[in-house]
Amino acid sequence: MTPPLTDFSRLCIHTITTRPWSLKECIDNYRDSEVPAITVWRQALEPQGAVESGRMLRESGLRVTSLCRGGFFPADTDAKRQAALDDNRRAIEEAVEIGAPLIVLVCGAEPSLSLSESRRQITEGIAAIADEAKTAGVRLGIEPLHPMYADTRSAVNTLGQANDIALELDHSHVGVTLDVYHLWWDPSLEAEIRRCGDAGKLFSFHVCDWRFPVRDILNDRGLMGDGCIDVRRLRGWAEDAGFRGDIEVEVFSTEYWGMDQQEWVERIKDAYLNHT
Ligand code: ZN
């Protein structure tokens, strides 16, 4: 049995979880709610730019856990693949500006290509930017997505596939991001978490829950305790595999975005202690 979390020292909230708030509002409210860490959705940087965002974040004293997201490597033309690499290079620069030690990679999929060809292009794309990420001091976390997203968002759909890519590339700055929403159903999950941890590749950990029924595959995630994922058990597996990093609450939810966001943050903190 995994013991419950007893304090908020590892709690990170992803800015998409409080989507109605600007980055400034996220920073001020997280800090006032004693949430110590933040993951920044890239779009949240746009209004004020990465440099000003970095200044705000440094001033706040919040720990930046990651920048979300890079990736989307596969494409049906060389020009589009090149544009994707350029965009990932911009993401690395932004991560440096805001002090994020990690970029989460949503790897992409091109529906006109086979999934195996998309995965080949993903591996090639990550290989192309890995040294630049290392030079910048930024790690890359391959995040496998649920197979429902295999058409356009990611051809990496299991932790086994993400581990295979990370181990094939064998690069100090390439590892894996484990998100319970995408992976909870996989019968090989416990074994693959161990494999990932043993290789030193478990870089980050996202939590939420799987509601039943899911009303919208993109924007109807549950808060921990709302659904059928045994989040605490999965956290236990990650910790048994050596993971000690921040626990990132990432809830895309039209329903929760409609709530008073300060109340929502209090509910997140409650679910963090009682269901994570
Ligand atoms: Zn995630």
C-alpha cells in the first residue's frame, strides 16, 4: 500500500488545469494557495512572451517543473518536418527563458502515414534536437498518449513504445513522461514503469482521472478520485521505480474551467492529499 501524500511539497499544477487564468493569475493564485510548482502550457507564454514570463516566474519563487509541449514530429513533407524541428528549437529556447528543466513531448502522428513510420520519424526528430536540448540544459520527456489519440496527436501510445524510443536513443536528456490518463489501462504498465525507472528514464509524472463515461476525449478529464484510475497505486509504482519528482496535476476539463478557479485549486489540493 502506498502511503498518502501528507504535504504539498511535490504538488505542481499545470496552467492548462486553470485555463481561464492568465499566466500572471496562475502565478499569483498558486503562490497564494501555497502550491510550490508550476508547469506552463506554451500558449500561456504568448501574450507576454517567454522573456517576460521568465521574469514573472523567477520573481514568484515558484518552481517551474516543465514546459508543455514540444513534439509533433511526423509529417508528409520534408518542409513540414523541418518546420516541426524549428518549432521544437523555439520550445527549447522558451524553456531556457522560463527556467523549465524539461519539455514534455506530445510526439504527433500523421494520418497518411503508418503508425510505425510516424514512430520512425518521431525517433528521428527527437534525435535531431537532443544534443541542442542537452546544451541548453533541458530534458525531453516523451509522453505516450492514449490510443484514441493515435490518429493525429501521437503514434506513441504505450509506455513500452516510449521506453523503446528512449532506450534506442540512449541520450542523457531523453526520457519519458508518465500520464495516468493515457496509460492506466495497459496490462504491462507496472512492468514498463519498472523498466523505465531502472533505465533512469522516468522524468515526469502527470495525474488526473478517467471519468466514466468520458463525455469528451479531450476536455473531460476528471480530478483524482472522480473516476476509475487508482492514481495512488500508480504513484506507488513510479516511486518504487525511483521517481521522486513533482506530481503534476493536469486536468483538461470544460466543466472545471467553468468553476470559480480559486475553489477549484482548493479541490485539487484536497484530491492531492486524499486520492493521489
Ligand atoms: Zn500529460
